[in-house]
Amino acid sequence: MQVTHDVDISVVIPSYNEKDSLPELSARLDEVLSALTARWEVWFIDDGSHDGSLELMRELHGRDPRFKVARFRRNYGKSAALAVGFERAVGRYVITMDADLQDDPAEIPLLIEKIEEGWDMVSGWKKKRYDPISKTIPSKFFNFVTGKMSGIPIHDFNCGLKAYRQEVVKAVNIYGEMHRYIPVLAKMAGFTVTELAVQHHPRKYGHTKFGLSRFFKGFLDLLTVMFTSRYTQRPLHVFGTLGGAMLLAGLVINSYLTVEWMMGYPMGDRPMLLLGVLLMLLGIQLISTGLLAEMITKSDAKAGDYHISELHE
Ligand code: UDP
Ligand code: MG
């Protein structure tokens, strides 16, 4: 398949009630992008705003059709907005950024430079952050754990400002609140990931759309990412190993009790019995869960799940 690009840069911007930022944001984008190429597009994904953003976006599109708009019927969340933007983007390079002017359009050329050095994805790093401390401290912890678990040595997973080769955005599947883990998803799909320190600004208008609960949910999502990217193709390997070990331990305990019982010791009042039975039951349940997961995987697996980077036919 020969890919040609009529557009050099696509910028994808999830936007939820950010009307006040839009005039300045769009003017600065026009300025920065036009200095690089005339062949750019900006996708505003309006995530069900109710502050009049849509009218402004329509007007922008009317003035310069390179500003494009997709409007959600209701608020679906940032991940959904990115997913739709990624589906629509046709540029050779794809940039994502927040709509609230906390990310600086002036970084775009630097991010692209980094991509041109040969990386598939560059994640922004808000080295000096302008956010309340209630956010920066949990975020440090979150990034530390995610970095350790995924083995990706970057400082800031959830920075809104990122750059990708188009192949990356077409390959990653973002849903729920998985936008926090795009670097992990990209790496699991076989792409190279690096970071670049970027400027960060305090929010000028409006307020943050995420509360503290983001961190708790974030860790659950990390579990999902790690699990699905490693074991989706072979769930029985996890469930079966864990379940098998439990079943075996339970069997050993109960056999030991049985032997003792045959030698005349009473068995009914021994706490070990409970443990043995519990382990056996749990073990069998885990193994069955693994087998069920295998059935689901089997009916769903296809060659398209594997990403080919080069093909000579
Ligand atoms: N956003 C969105 N849908 C939502 C919540 C947020 O499209 O349901 C957008 C928001 O408009 C902004 C970006 O996602 O452009 C990041 O949101 P925010 O600035 O509130 O997050 P923070 O900077 O506090 O992490
Ligand atoms: Mg913000």
C-alpha cells in the first residue's frame, strides 16, 4: 500500500467548553503552522460544549476551511475526542494539544524536528508545570509508577501536547480514559517513543475538566493496559498459571490432611482444611476464567492486530 500525504501536519484538539481560548489558539496555530507549510489542517473535536464554542468553530471553518470541526452530540470525554480526531487526521505528522492554551503552539516545530530525527512518537514533558499542587504531586507518583511498569523512560505520560507519525495514530486504539497511556499503547504496538521538554502555561480561562478521581481511575486503566497489551492474545497464560498454582497448593494441603486423617487424626476442625478447599476452588475458577477468555480471544483475533512497518510484495 502506497501512502501519499496531501497534508503535512494535522493538529487534533479535544475541546470541551473552551470558547474563550479559541480565538487566540486558532490565530497562533495559523501563524505557527503556516510558517512550516501551507498544507496543514486543524481538527477541533468539540466534545459536546455548551458555551457557544461551536458557533466560533463554525465561523473559523468558514474563514479558513483548514480549520475543521467534529462536534459530538454529547460529552464523551477526551479519549473519545482523540480517537475521532485520529481517525480523521490525514497529515503525515499528527500533533495533539489541549484547547486551553496551557500547551504552546510554538512547540510544534520542535516536536516535528524530533520526529524527523527518526522517532515514531514524541511526548511533551511539562518540565515546569503551572498547575495546583493537588495535581502536580499525585501526577508525579502516577508518572513514576507508569514509567516503571511500562518500562518507558519518560517523565510525563499525560501531557496533552504530543507528536506522532500518522501510522501511530491509526494503530492505537484509545477508548474509555486511555488517553493517559498513549505512549504505552504506542510502545506495545512496536513504535519508538521519546519525550521533549515543553513550555507549559497556567490556565487563562475556564477551569480544569478533571478532578482528583482521575488518579484512582488512572491506575485501574494502567492495569488494563498492561494486561490487555501483554495477555490479550493468550489470557490462559496468566489465569492458568495463577489458577494452576492455587489448585496445586490446595491439592497438596488436602492430600496431606487426608493422609493424616487415614492415620487416625481428625480432620474436620483443622483450619488448614478450609485453606486447602479455598485454594482448590479459586484455582479451578481462575482456570475456567482463563479458558473463557481464550474462547473470546479466539473469536476476535485477526491478522490486522499486528502492525506491519514494511512490506515487500
Ligand atoms: N476535554 C475534553 N473533554 C472532556 C474533558 C476535557 O475534550 O470531557 C479537553 C479540554 O477541553 C482540554 C483538554 O481536554 O482541551 C484537557 O483538559 P483540561 O485542561 O481540563 O485538563 P488538565 O489540563 O487539567 O489536565
Ligand atoms: Mg489544561
